Amino acid sequence: MNHHYIFAVVAPIFWSFAGVIVKSLEHATEWQINFYRCGSLALFVSLVILFRYRWSAPGILRSGGLKTLFAGALLSGAMICNIVALKYTTVAVAVFVMAAAPIFAALLGRIFLGELVSTRVWISILLGFVGISIMVGGRLQLGDTVGVAVAVLGIFFFGAYTVTLRVGKGIDMTPAVLYGGVIGASVGVLMSFATGVGLLIPPVEILWCTLLGVVQLGIGSVLFALAAQTVPAVQLTVFALGEPLFGPVWAWIGIGEVPTWVTLLGGAVLFSALGLQLSTKRS
């Protein structure tokens, strides 16, 4: 199997830590979380770029031009929406909305990149949507329109970001993750002071937010950017459905939230969607 497909599979595993950690933070607001998470992400990715390219790092940052900057802005929008949605609605709703990401990416990929979507991929998208519907069906509450609207906006940002990564597939798009962190942190600090809360939160929550930036976002986003060099946009977002698949696992381990049989059933369907994509690469 192409190692880029392995990156595409592994990246959402790191992303899946977000829900359980964000929901466990008692004091940090969505903007404070975004500041510390995105700030640590930017620092982590800058170190990765320096380690990989050393004295050539400035040239790598310049080589992407506006393309990587635009991708970074889209990524920051997706990251911000993800945290805001988790604060204003349930994890179940946020995850359910995310199931629409492959459909949006398929449309954008077809329009802007000419990437055709095979029948097998469409079946995977359908299985993914059905699996998530089963997982969250009993807990789906659409009462908070703000959370739902922000989650939908995040889907547009993420789909556009994925397609933009594919546009830049000929170069290393890792700098886009760095720019996304810088932009996200800038928005986070501005909104934190604009809302009058500042940046002061308990040290333990700063630590958790930093871990979100380095481990959850940093490693996952770098792997995802590398995967985009060869993996089509729509398949990238199908693999991203691994995030809601593993999310309940970490909730079970981390906070003792035992998954119901319905969650397990939906997870099995979702796993079959991902398995179908993996089998495509082996054949």
C-alpha cells in the first residue's frame, strides 16, 4: 500500500482525541482553546519543517506562495469551527454533520481538479453516512442552531482545504499547517480579549490545549498534508471519517463513557466504509 494512504488512515486517529479532551475542559472558552491549541500547533510544525529542511526551510516556506497561505487560512477556519461547534452543541451533532464532508469534497474535487469519483468511493461515502447516523441517531439534538451552523461551516472549510492541498500536490504543503496554526492562534487571542476573558486559564488546561495542538492537530495535520500528495480529495475525507470511529473509543478509555450497542453497530458500518477504501488500494 502507498505510504501516503497509510498517512491518510493514521491522521484521523490523532484528530479523534479532540472531542473527549475539549469536553473535559471546565474553564477554557472556545477562543482560549483555539489560541493555545493553534499556537502550539504552529510551534510544533515550525520545528518539524526546520528538522526536515534545516537551512532550506525559508525556501520551502516561500515555494508554496499564496497557495499554502490560502490553504492555511481554510485550515484555521476548520479548526476554529470544530472547537466552537463542540462548545455549542453535542459531539454527536458535530460528528453527524462531519459525515457530509466527503460529499462536499467530491463535488469540489470534480469541479476544480477533475477527479472522478468511482462507484466504490460513493458506496464508502454512503456507508460512512449510514454508520454515523446509527452511532448518533438516539442522541441527535438539533436544538442549538448555532452549533449546527458552525459545524456546517467547518465542513465547507475542511472540504475546500482538502481540495487546496490536492492543488498543491507537487510541493510539500506542510507550511499550510503552520500558517493555519498562526492564523488560528491570532483569531483566538483577538477573540479572547474581545470577549473580555483574556488568556488566563488553569495550567493543567493549558497543558491539555498544548497537547491538542502538538499531538491531536500537529501530527495528524502533517500526516494529512503529506497524504494529499497522492490521495484524491474525496478519499482523503472518507479516511477522515476515522475520527468519529475512534472518538468513542477514547471517550470510553478516558472518561469511562461506555459505548452502547447502537454505537458499536454504527462503528462497524463506518469501519466497513474505511475498509472498502483500504481494500481498493490492495487490489
